[in-house]
Amino acid sequence: MQSSAFLDYVDPWVNWTWLESHVPLFVDALQQHLTLTAIAVAGGLALSLPLGIAAHRWRALRNPLLGFFGVVYTIPSLALFALLVPYTGLSIVTAEIGLIGYTVLILVRNLLIGLESVPPDVLDAADGMGYRPLARLAFVELPLALPAMFAGVRIATVTTIGLVTITALIGLGGLGQLINKGLIENFHTPLVVATALSIALALVADLTLVGLQRVAVPWSRDAPR
Amino acid sequence: MEESSQTHCWTGQTQRGKENSSMNLRIDSGRFLAALAALVFVATACGSTGNGGPTSKGTLTVAGFNFPESSILAEIYGQALAHDGYTITYKLLLGNREVVAPALESGQIDLYPGYAATDLEYYNKGAGEANGDAAATTAKLNSHLQALGLTALTPSAAVDQNAFAVTTDTQKKYNLTKLSDLAPIGGQLTLGAGPECPTRPFCQPGLQKTYGINFKAFKPLDTDGPLTRAAFKNGSIDVGLVFSSDGDLNSLSLVVLQDDKHLENADNVVPILRQAAASTEVATVLNAIDAKLTTADLITLNSQVSSQHQDADAVAKAWLQQHNYSS
């Protein structure tokens, strides 16, 4: 049989012996992945709330804001990181500028949808009960916007979990670092295990958010998604 | 204030909206925001370790590109410097030079294992100044690095560059050691390389012009990829284009022929540092490493990482121990 040497050795999908001796590698990667994702979503939310509320309050802001973050969303991560490295270095800051930038579009859009979906008669009732604008926003509009915001946070979280892998380019990347290792060393085990962990992480995070939403917004259980 | 904007959405669901609002008024909305904040701040703190002992001569950050050889070289440099008393931080598997070079210039990293010709052509923006002479190429590289506050040390004899290989059988049959040896017998041999080879100066035209080799035939394949390997295996090529430090060369029974007339650009391993980090002591340590490192070492080390899946730090440590850097 004329088989070539590179086919003689078949790399198993998971080399359990190697995996057993490299568990800490995966634990560290998973922890970094979680950290990068949590900061990205938290930071995105912290930025989106004031921006979304402002765009809701002053309609003229809406299109420029969504347009701006729409453009940010299209910047290739490779280019973004290369541009940022001279200023913010190979740091978590560089990674988060990219990751937060990408989540803001999703979160602002969903916050706006949530705020716009508050029925006018509810607002009339709130006004009639004597709510000042700020109190009405905090106690009527934002709680009613929560289901849409939760939908946004879920999309942003799952997207970010996938996106974190690209920060391997600047030496971070969480599980992306191991996926990268598998690709460049032509070694299935880190590639397969890190990919499976990334998918599992996205599923667990999404289910956790669904659970949180059920607790925080019990009336929206059958709300349209 | 905002009434005018609330004229769409949820039409036909006013009943539901009323329920929502009445329920909502009884619930402390602050709690939702608190819960939301708690939800997104479950971030685990990412601690950085810095165990600079009392005798540390300073901290250096060693970077590497995203391929195994770069990690191995970064580990060898780093561990040798650690052996000398420096505290080392590693930033390995980074992207390409577009990411690593700015990080070096801005002081995020202190050194990375470079390659003379490739780095010269990066820093001179592809001006084509590199040639087959490692010392001359490195001198030109340094002329470009100077203004950036960077410096390249003495290039190693170890190279990772385009090279032409034959099987050990072919080597024995014709008694070959260098590319010049192919000139008299080229007419009996078939060359295999990427499809661009017949037009590239470093490939077929260069072999003809510099060495006077005229092959019997050319087979368009790839550069050191599965096609070239299969072609070597089934004997459809005699000479093939590979990378000189490929870890699979030994297991494939391939031998690189020495580029005795320096056709290929000199991609000798050379550490590139920030001038601020390139003290005489650091330079001495790294130059001593580069003086000992050979292309054969690179082939072995690459094979240990790429084929045997050993860790780069472990194979680097073993190499250093072989060369009397016990730790």
C-alpha cells in the first residue's frame, strides 16, 4: 500500500494520557475564558445602559449611536488588536476594548427594543400616579425592558464566549489559546477538548441566564423571544 | 416628555401591559438592577504571579510567535536568562509580527526569537535587502532597528528557511552533501515544490542560475506539505522544497542539502531585544545560547513538540541541561 508517512500515525481525537497530565492547562484556560467573558459582558452592560437610555430619551442620538457601534462591530479583530497594541499593550485592556466594543451593539439594540416596547398606557398610568421622569425610568420602564435586555445579555454572552478565542492573538484567549495550540501543532486533543469546553461553557452560561431571568422577571416566562 | 415616542409596539397587548405595570409597582426595581449587577460581576479575579526572588537581576518578558519552534526558542532564551538570575515572564503563542513588533517597541515585551531575513524584510517594509549572508543580513536589520530603540544580537547557525532535501537513499546513491553536488546529475532528477517554484528566484530559476542545476522535470506540489511528503515516499520526486528545521525530516528520512552558495535568504535564529533590556550580561547569555544552537537541534526539538506532543518548556529545559545549564 502506497501510504505516505504522515498518514502512518493517526492522531486520536482525544489522547487521554496527555490530557490527564495537562488538566491545569485547561483549568487556567477556562478560568481566563470566564473572566474575559464576564468583564466583556459587564463592561458592555455598564456602557450600554447610559447609552441606550440616552438614545431612547433623545431620539436624534439613536441612529448615529447604532451606526457607530455597527461600524465597530465590523472591524476585523486582527486589525483592531494590531492597532491597539502600541497603546494598551498585550493586556486584558486591549482584549476588553475589542470584546466590549463588539457587545455594545447587541446590548444597546436590545435595551432600545425593550424600552420602546413599554406600552404607552403604562407610561400614562405612571405619569398619572405622579412618577417623575427618572423614577418612571427606574421603576417602570427599565423593569419592563428587562426581558428584552435579558435576551440581549444572553446573545452577548454566548457571542463573547465564542469571540474570546480570538484574543489568543495577543497572548490571552482562554480556551482559544489551546485551540490555537491544537491547530498549529496539528494535535487533536487540545483542539477537541477546548472546543468542547467552549461549547459547554456557552450552554451553561445561557442556561444560567435563563434561570436568572426566571427569577428576576417571573412574569415574562412565556414572553416572545 | 417621552409620551410622543410611545406610539408603537405591543398594540393589542394593553391588558397584559397593565398587569405588568401593576405587578411591577409593588416590586422594588432596585433589586432587579442589583441582581443584574451581581449577575455580571461574577468575574473571577485574574491574578498575576511575580515571584522575583531577592537575588533577581531584573524582570524580562520573553515573547514567542504562534508556532512551536518560536515557543521552544523563547523558552530556551528565557530559562537561560532565569538560570543567570533574571526573573522571566513569558508571552507565548502571540500572533504575527504585526502584533509582536509594536509590543516590543512599546516595552510590553523585552525580546523575542526572530529570524534575520524575515525580520529584516518586516522592519524595512519588504525592501528586498535580505540575502544569504546571515551576518550581513543581521547588520542591515540592526540599521533599521536602531531608530526604533531595538537591537538584534549575533545570529545563530541554526536556520529555519527554505531548503532542498533528498531522501537518505538518494543521498547515499549519489553521495550528496550540498546543493553544488546536484549540478552534474540534475538531468536525472525530478524537483518537487510549490507551483510558484518555476518563477521564484529562490526556487527553480535560482537553482539554475546560482548552482547550474537543470532538472529532468518539475512537479508542482506544495512546500513541505503532505503532497511533497507523499511524492518523496512513492519516489515521484528526488529533490523537494522543505523548511530546514522541520521536525518531521528525520522520521521521513529526508536530508537537507547544504545551501553552500547562499541562494536562500538567511533566516538564522537571532534574538531581537529592546535596547533598554539588552545589557552586556543579557547579550552574553543569549549569544552563548545561539553559539550552541544548531539546525539539527531545531529539527529534534520541533519533532519533540509537534510529533511527540511534549511541552515546549520541558524540551527547552532538557536542551539546556544537555548544554550544562543545570537548574
